[in-house]
Amino acid sequence: MIEPDDALRLIFDHAPVLGAEKVPLASAVDRVLAADVRAAVALPPFDNSAMDGYALRAADLRDATPESPVELAVLETVRAGDAGRVEVRPGEAVRIMTGAPMPRGADSVVMVERTEPGAAGKVRLAAATLERSHVRARGEDVAEGSLLLEKGALLRPYDVALLAAQGLTEVPAVRLPRVAVLATGDELIDAREPLAPGKIRNSNGPALLAGLSRWGVPAEDLGIAPDEPEALRAVLASALERCDVLLATGGVSVGDFDCTRSVFASLGVREVFWKVAIKPGKPLFFGTLEAPGAPTKLAFGLPGNPIAALVCLEEFVRPALEKLQGYAPKHPSYHLAGVALDDYPAPPDRRQYLFCRARPAPGGHELEIIRPQGSAMMGMASRANALAVAPGGRVRRGGVLGFRWLK
């Protein structure tokens, strides 16, 4: 068995960053930029008012006091979106709204709350002001030609706003991986079929597809394939032609009818590792298919038991998908700490994932380890709200375990 951290490192070493595609700006959040983006225009594109008030010359208010206020003639009102038509000269002001362009000759804005109506057509001001007060200068946020966002940036709504202000409607982003999901096993039937003796409904396929959907990764459902090498080979060969990542569940252990590994090998998939020192999820297979001039394709053979398959999906497949999309790949974080309420036997040679009920406790959290645990126990996993990790050996009551919330 390979250690889980070594397995993850090998996955990262073999997963390429995919090529670029144009993405509509409105759907670009959480996508990774595939190229630098520079500012075509300055932001703001012109000097404008940061307040509703009066645009004027600061020099006109140099001697203004409450005892000796200054009155200025109001030339016009400029709203946001107007261009303004007049030039402000000594003794004059313009009524201005937030975002409206500063009129020529004006160098300051006084908030309307600090003014009073004066004589007909005038405004009264009773305090001095500084030049450039409440004025947003052209280019003070973004200079024309400056680097807006670097290649590799993960786009957020703030970044979308910035790019939209530049007039962009699409951006170059690392393309999403194409994923195919196949469940294998003679015992499996579709969820819509009636149960027959010896049969179980396919839960792996829908569960894996749901996880991929949550992460925004498009996936193709290949349905169910039997434990028959030629039939399995046909399905996998077709899928590998059109996908970047292939997830096949079942058939990767050592049973007489476990043929997924051998079929992968017959299709040219090179085995990188098989079996990881974890529980559940030990039979995990990872391999690559390489062809000249094409990105490396990734093939995962996930365990057939649904909980083991989902643990492997979170722990190993999701980081691989992040690497393909240009993210800085990482391992799921078990940064929270909880106190175990009971002893639990854990294998000394493997990392044990434990499904728990976590709840707040004085000084942190406490973890109730659900019993029994099992890689096929969907009800057990559904009752859990946290997944804890034990590096190996018995978990002792009162011992501290790292955990993460299950969402």
C-alpha cells in the first residue's frame, strides 16, 4: 500500500493544467484565468463626485466661516450620466450628484448636508474646504494599461465587476475537465428497476455525479457495466476517447471477477498506484493514458462500496480536478479539533476516516463516533455531520482527532 500523502503527490505530478477556453463573464466566477488581463481604460474613466453636493473652487471658500458665509451662484445641476455643459469660474458652483463628472474649473465638492439655500439661484457655505475633497480622480483605482488580474487568478464576483467595467463580456479561462462516471458490477441495477434476488440498486453513480455537480464539473453518466471484460472494455475505450477523467467504481479489488485494472491496462492506461493505506478506500487505483499532442487523461478505479468511493472522491479525485482547472491543489483540510467520546479500534497501518456526530463543547468540539462504521453503510454516513481522521492505532476516549464538517 502507498501512503495517502504520497498518493496525492503522484496524482498532482501526473495531472496537467488543461487548456484555455473563452467563458462568458457572467458565468466566470470560480474559474481560473488562463492569461493576464490588462486595463484598456482607467477607472474611474473621468474625475467624478463621490457625494451629492456642490462642485466648486476651493479657493472661493478660503475665508468662509459660520459668521461670514460665502454665497456662490449655482449654474446648473449635473446628474450621473450627464456630461456637464458649463465651466465653473470664481464665485460659481454646480449642483452635482454622486458619480457625475466634475465640471471644468471645479476642484472640490462640498456635501449637500454642509450647505444652505442662499439668495435666489445661490448656495450658502459656511466653512472652508480642501482641494480634491470628495473627488474621485480619473485612474485613482486602476491606471490605463496596468495589470488587472494575473494568469492563474481564481475569479470572484469582485473580479467580474472589475472586468465588466473594462467592457469585457468574456474572459480566457482554464477549461473545465470532462469527466465520465461508470459503475460496474453484475449485481447492480438502475434505481428505477424493481429489486430482484441478489441485486442492489446503483448508488455509486448518482452519488459521484452529485459530488461533481456540486463542484461545477460537467460529467457524463455512463450507467452500469457488467463484470465482463469485453463489455467493460468497450465502454471504457469509448469514454477515454472523449473525457479527461474517467471514474469507474468497482472491480478494483482482488476478487475473481474484479477486472477493471486489467481492462484499463489493455487500453494503454499506465498504472501509477493501486491500494492506498486508508480505511475505507484501500483498493483505490490511479493511472494515466498519454497520447502525443494530447493532455494526459486520468483514470481512477474507485472502490465499489459507496462510502469508500465517496471518501476517495473527496480525498483524491477532487484535488486532481482542482489541479486540472489551474487551482492550487490541496488536500481536504482536517483543521478542526474534536475530543473523542469513546474508544474506537483503528488499523495501525492505515489512516482511518471516521464518520461522526460533532457538536460544540466547552473549549471546542466533541465527537461521537457512529457505530458501526462500514464502507457500504449509507445510513451511517447520512447520519454523520463530520468526518474525523485517525492516523493509525486505537482511538482513545478523550483523545483529540482532526475533523472537517461534511456538507
